[in-house]
Amino acid sequence: MARWTYKTTYHDLKTLRETHRIISCDEHGSCMVHDLGAEGRELLEAVLKEQGEEGWELVQCSYHQGELLCIWKRREGEA
């Protein structure tokens, strides 16, 4: 049976929104990715690839107090 290690990361949406205008969220926490263009797409991919390159699989991302909270998992013993 597989054993999993979990971790969370936070990404400041204010910085992403002001600099690149690719993520916007409403007061209920629903977020949309828009107006990516080449630069924005690269930025969003960097947020996901940073952990993926270390073997982490994205479980979920959600909005939390101005930040994007991401939950990651990987099999124990993989690094």
C-alpha cells in the first residue's frame, strides 16, 4: 500500500494579479485565470512546475486570504 507525504505552499495572488493580471478572485474565493498571454502562461507554469520537478503532485489549489493555497503529495521515499 502506498504511503504519501503531503505539504502546502502559498503563492501571493496580489503580486501575480498586479504584475501579470492573470488571476482574479471574488469575495467568495472563486478564482479565474485569464489574459494569460505567453508571459502569464510561463508564470503560471512556473508555479506548478517548481514543485512538480521535485516529485510533488498537485492535489488541490484554493484561494485563502489573498493567497493561493496549494496542497501537494508524493510517495514516501521519492525525492
